[in-house]
Amino acid sequence: MRKADSPKDFVNFSNHPKRKLPVKVVFYALFFLVLSAGLMLFFRGTRDSQWDGKSRLTVISISPAGLISYEPQNREVLLISFPSNFMLSLTNGYGDYYFDRVFELDRQEKKQGRLVISSVENEFGIQVISWVNQKTPRQMIPSLADLVLGNVKSNFSTFDLVRFVWLINGAKKIDIRNVDLSAEDLIRAKDNVDGSVSLVLAGDRWDSWVRTNMFDKAIDEERLTITVINKTNRQGLGTKAARLFENLGAQVVRVVSGNEVIDGCIVRGEKRVEQSQTVKAIKHLFSCSWQTGDSNSERADVVVYLGEDYWRLLYGQ
């Protein structure tokens, strides 16, 4: 009969030293995980980016009120400040509002920044990519410190917001130019029905100024010609769109009306122009679909067919 095991026969594993991974192995494993996560976020951010880094980047500053416009070719930043009583004509049929009240209206109407952006695009005749808002603004350009502390809000992706703040804070040498709308004679007084006086954009003078100082160099260098065809029964839509294109730096050769009414927007041209900065800007501004085809019959490189959706953006809710 087997004798009972004595306590000496048992091995007390708790008294044996545990084998530890070398510090280097742990460090390299953590480094690999962080690097992999960083690369994943970088490539995802690049894929989903709202800005390709080649065209002019214009962003609305909610507070302090104004525009921040970065031209990548000459690394110039324009800071355009709005006066306190500056008034905008809003899209979606909302009428005229002081700029400092537009963002709150946008939030109340759950527009997610679309009302602010479309209104500024329509009023100024420019392409706007995003908006930024600072909790405690000290200057129009957000600082890297405020970005890290979470004091900068935007509808940019995290990748685009970091890149934007990094660029305009001088990651590369840049020239900053402050633009005073009053000093440049780009605004005028307007008498309101309640007896107050507001300041509004002087449209013709602004358009002349922007086509010299704030056009998109990438679009200007492409030298593509555009024909705009108003495919609605609403008068004046083609002219409004042509103003936007010309302010960007494109050359509009014709504005005509079409017979058939359509809802959306179509951009038509040869395959060679599909990835041009001109076509990218048009598609962004009007949510257009692309159609490959001959545009020579309209005597232009690019043909834009505008539908009812553009009228709804401007005047309908």
C-alpha cells in the first residue's frame, strides 16, 4: 500500500521566481502597437480628408469672427476679420442675420455647420471647407496649445484639424496678412427697418478684390473654361454659380438656360479633367455627379448643369 505523500514531495511554485519578459521586448512591443495605431489613424485620416493639400483652404472662424484662408503654393495666410455688426444673407430662406448669431441658429436648426458654410460661400462667392470655433479666443489663428487642451472645435476630422492648426502656426515658413474689410473699402453701411445700421459686403468691390488677392492658384493655373447651364425655371441661378467659379480663378465662357428641368447637379467633361482642382471645387460646392463626355459642343472644357437643388439650397428650407 502506497504511503501518503509527504509535504516534501510537493513543489511550492509560489516560492519559485517568475520569469519576466526582458524590458526591451516589452518596449518594442508597445512601440510597435503605438506605431501601428498611429499609421492606421494617419492613413484613415488621409483617405477621409476634406482637403487635398493642393488647393486654397478657406475656413470660417466663428470666434473671433472672420475667415482664415491658406494658399499652399506661396504659403500665405489671409486673416479677414468681420466687424461686430456684420450681416449676412443666409441660405435656406432664413433671411438676414448678424454673423455672430448665425452659428447659434445653425446649432438650433441642427444644420451641423452646413448653414454657416453655405451662407458664407454664397455671400462671399468662395469655397469654404470647414469652420473652427475657439472657447477662449485670443487671436484668430488657434494655437497648438489650445488644440491639445481641447479648446478648438470644428467639423474638420481630427486629422484635418491637427494639420490645419499645425500649418498656420508655422510648421513651414508662412506669410500672414491681415485684411481689414473697412480699410479695403469692401463693406458698406445698410439701414435696417428697426433704425439700426449694419455692415454688409460690398459685392462688386469684394469680387474684384478676391479675384486679385484670394483666388485659387491651382485652379487658375489649370486654365479650364466653363459653361454653366441653368436647368431650372429659376432665373439668375446660372449667374450666381458663374460668380463663384470666377472668384475661384476659373474662366466662365457662357451662361445659358436649358430646356429640361433637373433636380441635381451634373459636371460633364473629358476624362482628362475629372481629377482637376476645378472639377473638384465644383463638385464640392454643388454636390455634383460626374459625367464623362464631349463638352466641345458647349465650347468649354467643363459643362455644369445646375438643377433645382441649388435653388432649394439658396431659398428653401
